[in-house]
Amino acid sequence: MTPAARISAAIEVIAGILAERRPAADVLTEWGRRHRFAGSGDRAALSSLVYDTLRRRASAGWIMGQPAGEETPRALVLGMLHLARGLDAEAIGRLCDGSRFAPEPLTDEEAARLAGDTLGEAPAHVRGDYPEWLDAPLARVFGDDRAEEGAALAGRAPLDLRVNTLKSDVGKAAQQLAHLDPVPGAWSPLALRIAPNADGKAPPLTAEPAYLKGSVEIQDEGSQLAAILAAPARGAQVLDLCAGGGGKTLALAALMDNAGQLYAYDDDLRRLAPIHERVQRAGAHNVQIRSPKGRAGTGPDVLADLEWRMDLVLVDAPCTGTGTWRRNPDAKWRMRPGALAERVKEQAEILDAAARFVKPGGRLAYITCSLLDEENVDQVRAFLGRHSGFRALPPAEAVLALGERGIALRAAALERPEGLLLTPRRTGTDGFFVSLMVRDA
């Protein structure tokens, strides 16, 4: 496919995403089935064009004069080429020449908009490329910096790896992956970072021997930090209450050096399914997987024997995922206010359920990949109001688990009495909120 044909294909895929409100990955897969002549390079380039367009939807629509919610796929792709790819009107015009498989030529208005001023007078939600209804919640967290925080979330994410110390060390893993040019993480002592290529694609890491043998796991550095700050002690009793696919479970197992007992649970068997193979590959021998039995709320309580016994309970709570927009740019445009209210209710219920497992002197780690106070500090404050036996651990104490790196992290992150908020702009990680609470009684 020519570069012009790829742009036409991107317009077609964006049209499908906007019309059907389906995840971008599904629409791209369907396009690939219908256009089997497209090679892997074409599909990768198309995917990059589509995701870059979704990242810059608000700003691309703005410079092309498109009202929010009424943007045409063509306008969004043309605006993205200017904003994200740095192409001027003349270069875009050469791609849109109306030849076979190419987009139609630019109109005079399109050419003028691509040659004109860009985002100087745009409101914050346009400059930050997020839905307008989220402007007030983000302003509550970031104030006048919300557009810059949003713009950082509209960038491309690197590929972060966690070195599994049960099987390797950072030096050996870096040597095994030297052909991918990994660099050490800025904060996590276990992190290696690989930059995306020019098309924004990460290398096929799951085919690498280091991955297949369990020496490394794919895990954002922010997620790694959340596990480290939870500070699971060697020999401790730990419950990962929302284990999902097991990313943080495996990080906890390695930090515990396979000693003690780590229980992994999730109330959704589908989310929990990948953990079995991952635990085996990682060599995590102290993990006991507790699967729910029966339909939700009707089966036996498979965690009843753990009440008041846990040194650490980790709650990686379901959330809106606003901190992961770099990796899921279409999710921010499909998100609706009702989803936030639903998540807030669910989080409160999970926190209350988690409290029964924490023994006196034990810790409750509350983690989200959200930037919103409604899901973060508000949840912690409300929980502490309902459970007088708990108190929030000051971030100054929480970062001690990172040694000298913790001091720098505390300075970079957004610190609140209830916890630390990591963001792409501040820490170069996905957005994560980490709060540690201690049970005194």
C-alpha cells in the first residue's frame, strides 16, 4: 500500500469506529480480514495512523473547524497528520491528490486550516485531548496544568518490562534483550524500557526467549512501583484481591522471594484465566490461586479462612482507566459519566470487603490506574471514615521502600496525604494512584 492508500484506509477505519462505537482493535481486525492483500507492514502503519488520530481527536477536530461530536473521519485524520506527524498543508496535499486509492484533494478551506494557527485559543480539553465533560474533574486534580497532563496522556507509550528476580537480574535481562536497546527505568530498580518504533509499535516481545523463559514480564513502570510501594515482606501472608491476569501478583511474588504465602483472587474467572500459565512461567511457587465458585454472590466464600490473617491486602481496583489513555486512546472517547459513578460504587464495595482480611498491624494497599479524585483520594477518605481502625500511611513513609529513588519519586509525583499520583507528564509512567493504609486495631 502507498502512504496515500494507508491514509484512505485510516479514514475508513475511523469512520467505522465513530459510527459503531466499537473498540479500535476490533475495527482494525475486521478491516484486515476484508483486505487480506495488506501486509504486516501495512497493518502496522494503519494501526499507528488510527491510534494517533484517536489520541488527537479533540485537537485535530478543532484545527479543522469540526464541532465536537460531529467530526468527520477525514477531518480528524488530516488534523492528526498536521499535529502528530508534523506535516504541513503542502505535504498533506501531496498525499491527498485524488489519484487511485488516495484521498480526494484538499479543499481550499482544509488547506487554509492546515496552514493556519493551531491550538493557541483552544480550551483546555481540546489542548489536552480529552472529553469536555472530564474538564472539571481533571481541573480539580491538576488545576491549570490539566491541558498539559492530558497532552502527555495523548502521547505514545513505551514498552516497559519488569525483570523477574526469581529467574534473572537486570544486567542479564538487558544483555539478552540488547538488540532491542532497552534502558533502565527511572524509578523502578526492576524496570527496562524499550522505545516504540517510528510507527509507534513495540517489538513482538512475547516471542523473545527472555520472555518465554520467564526472565521478564510486560508491566508498566508505574504498575511496578505500586507493587514495590506496597512493600510485601519476605515470608508474609499477602492477598491480591483483584488479581486479574496476575501482573501485580507476579511482581509481589518476586519481591517476596517466593517465601511466605501469596493468595491471588478475582471475582471474574475470565480475568483470572491467564494467571495460571503466567505463574508457571515466572517460577512463582508461593502463589495460591483462589477462584470463585458458583455464580456471583451465590457460591461458597473461598476466602473465608483468610479473615484477619493478612499482613498485606492489595486492591488493584477496577476503575475508569484514565491513567492508561496512552495505551487505550479510544477508551477515553467511549467513556461516559455514568461509568465513573458505577466504578466509584464498585470501588467502595471492594475496599469494604478487603478490610476484613487485614490483621492488626497489617496494610491495605489501594491502587487505581485513574487520575480522578473521585476514584482516588475521595475513596480513601470515605473508607477511613467508615473504618476507624485504619489510617493512611504518609507518602514520606511509603516511599522508603524505594530508598533514594523514593525521595525523587515523591518530588516528581503529585503528593496528597492519602497517597501518590503518578502521571505520564510527571513520572513518565502510566497514571497510577497508590495509597497505603495501616490497620491499628
